[in-house]
Amino acid sequence: MRLFVALVPPPDILDELEEAVRPHRDDVPELRWTRRELIHVTLTFLGEFDDRRLERLLPRLERAVQRHERMTLSLAGAGAFPGNGAHARVLWTGLFGDRRALARLAASTTAAGRRAGMPPDKHRGFRPHLTLARSRRPVDVRPLVESLSAFAGSPWTADSVRLMRSRLPGKEHPELTYEPLKTWSLRQSSGGGGAGRSASGGPHGTP
């Protein structure tokens, strides 16, 4: 099974994002926009895992996640991979807020994956972003990046991490789908305060 570890923004944050990109969906016809139910922030792409390695992975991921506190994040701006967007295949929006905490969390989930047998070639350097759209061939998205540069979403509190299974399109699944296998809560902040909304859509600090 093809696995990855992710954060999923709460529904109201996804509503804001949809409102921001809706006027631009037809600007570059070659782009395939990410369906709402697939939107996420990848922490670690694990690759293929069989049942035996999955059993080793689960407790390691749980311990890794529980070492980290909830964090306040927000979505803002836009960019492209690769390069400056002249020959892009991916359009994304950026992540701001507790970026150092986010990077530490990603490093922990990646280390857990390695200990459980993650294929070494699957590790990629962590670049915090949320993919908005993809293209099968390189396209110029620079005007679109400029149009979305002023986007600034509300802060939200990431309070949980999900292990997701990716099912590629095939005879049984005509579209790409993601299936959550496990969800682990991040620790309550020792400070007890903070702004933002939880990943479940409730007030900050709500489990």
C-alpha cells in the first residue's frame, strides 16, 4: 500500500482557499486542480508498505507525533515547482506560522518511517506547501502566481496528524483517492493559549 503522513486543514480554511482560487481556475487550462477531499500538507511520503512493515510503522509514528505540540499555521501566497513558474508542473500555496515546529514534526515522522523500513529513495527534503494544481506538461503559471500572491488565509491550529493511504486511479478506482488509516493528536501546548482554529474546525485547544 502507498502511504504518506499529512496534516489536513479544517473545513473553514478550505472554504477560504476555494474562494481565493475559484476566479482563477480557468486561467491555465492545462492545470488539474486538486479536489477538496485530497487537499493536505504532506509531512512525509513513505512510499510502498506491506502489512508487516505497517505494523512496525504505526507505533513509531504514534510516538513521533506525540512528542510534538499543536501548532498555529496559515496559508498564504503562491508559488510553483520547479523554478520560477515559467515551466511549472505544480502550483502551490505556502505555509506560514510555526514553520520550525512544522519542520521538526516532519523530521520526526520521516525518522519513524525510516526506522520502519521506508525506501531510502522516497525521502524528499521537506518544503512546506499545499498543492493547488498540477499539469502533465510544463506550463507558464507566473501570471497565476502573481494573481494569488495577495492571498492570506486565517490562522488555524494543527492538532492532529494522519497516516493516509493513496489509491492510484485504476479499474476499481477511476480517480485518485486518499484513505485515512490512523489519526494521532498532537500534544496540547504547555502555554495553554494561542490563536487559530483547530484542524477539526473547533476552537483552539479542542481535541
